[in-house]
Amino acid sequence: MTLNRSRRILLALVLAAAMLVPAAIVSAATGPATPPPIAIGPRLKPHAIPHTDVVNVYTAINAPLPPQALEANLADGGRTQEKPGRGIRQTATGIGLGTTLYSTPNVCNNFNTADNWAAKGVDNNKWDADSDIYTDWYMGWAPFAINDGGLYQAKNVVFSRERVVGPGDDHGPNQNSAKIYSGQPYAAGFGSPIIPVPAGFEGGQVMVSANYLIWDHDQGGKEGGKDGLDYDWASLGVKAGAASDQAHYVNGYVRGEWSIMSHTIDLGYAHDVMVLLQGHSPIVANSNIFFDNVTIAFMHGDKVHYLSDCTLEGTVK
């Protein structure tokens, strides 16, 4: 089923707005208790960059840190950047090499197709006047953010298509990942469309995995010297029942290289699920977190069903 661009945008916004209440549990993973996250639509005025209302650095320094931020700093183990300014390590792992993420089987959303991003280039690289490259979304995977009017300001978060980190040497028009960025404190994410539980898998389990990369800014650290502050982290939330008020989370703390988060939860009586890919930073720092290659598998007894498409087009077929 092919949806035109305007319908994709409308549906993405409707789904994002629907996440206002369901995504309130995000606050438990980010620190601030209220207000709940808000859905982010095109922000043509003001743009997310440059920041229009930056947080006083001393306000951020004196704000209490959520436990996940402390865990993230401890998990780093005192490792500094590979070289000064190099936020992505050049060492090879089983998942990737530098900016390159290796392919993954059974992926239902890889964020790749350029035409499926809401803000896409047209007419010799000019941008559509009705789109905003700073609040982009992909096929119903819609952006949202905490907005308390103080430390956490949704307008200071960027959601964008990333064309280098992920594709690496294979970068091209249809090789992309999803990026969340801010130089200000933020708690934000991409929420999936509502994903129905396939027939025959009710009462079973759902297993969700996603690749992520946290840019290792190692703020204040020095090569061969002290470790810097590494308080930002990634998280993967899974909701059994897209309209429920609770999501189950795992956090990702690996820095400077592609890694993976995976989570399995019981479906109970749920007839649908929602997935949340989130980035968090409680301090003023150059925080960039990238996501790619989402896999979703439903399980019941000895039966396993991997979704081939968990974008909006796949879920409304």
C-alpha cells in the first residue's frame, strides 16, 4: 500500500499526538515527572537550530541527575575518546566498523528510503517549504520530547535523517539512520506506529531489538588524562498495548560505536504494541544519538514471526 506524502505526514502527526498520554511513562526514564512528552510536528518558527532559549549552564549543573545518567557515566569505565574530537571509534566490532553499521537480518524498519522521510530534498536540493529538516520523521515513526519549559525544552531537540553515521562508506540517497541531537538537556524519541499483534500470537511475547550509537563527546576528558562526563544514554521502550500507560525499558550505555538494545516482554491481553527509541541528556553537552535496524518478533510457544515491515505502510495493510 502506498500513501502519498501529505497523508503520511498527517497520520504521523495523529499518531504522535496519540502518544501524549501513552508515552507519559517516558518521564520515569528521563528524570522530570511532569509534564508528559509532547508530540513534535513541523517547527518552521522557531527552528530548533539555532537554539532560541538556551538553558543557563549553572542551572543544568545544579539540577539533580537521574540514576540512568550516573549509570551511563560509570558504564563508560573511564574510557576517553579514541583521539581528541573523535566521537566514533574506528575499531571493528561484530556490529559495525566506525560509522558503518553492518546489515542485520529480519529488519522491519531501517530508516533507509529517502522518499519516506517527511522532510526530503526536492528540486535540486532545495527543501520543501512546508517541511522542517530539524523535526523529521519516517513512515509513522514520529518524534516526541519532554517539555517542562525549563531544563527540558522540546524545541531545542533535533530529529533528523542521518546520511553518514550508519551507512558509513556505503552512504547514498537510500542509506540512512535516524538521529536525535541537542546541545541542551533533552529527553526525546521516535515512537512507532501502532503495531497489531498478529493472529495466533495473542498472549505470547514480543521481542524488539534496535541498533544505536552514542556519539562519545567525553565532555571535559583529556587523552591520556581524566575521564569526561558521559551522562547521555539511549533507551528502548516497548509497550504491550499502544494506549497503555506503561512502557518497559532497557537502556544502552555503549559509547562511540554501534551497539544493540534488545527487550522481550509478555503481551498479556494486548492486541497491539508500540516501540519507543529514545535519547536522553541531562546536561549541556553535544549529544548525538543514532538509531537503525529495528527488528520485531512475536512469539507464542514454538512459533516465531518476524515482522517484515513495521512502518506505517506495513501496519495499515
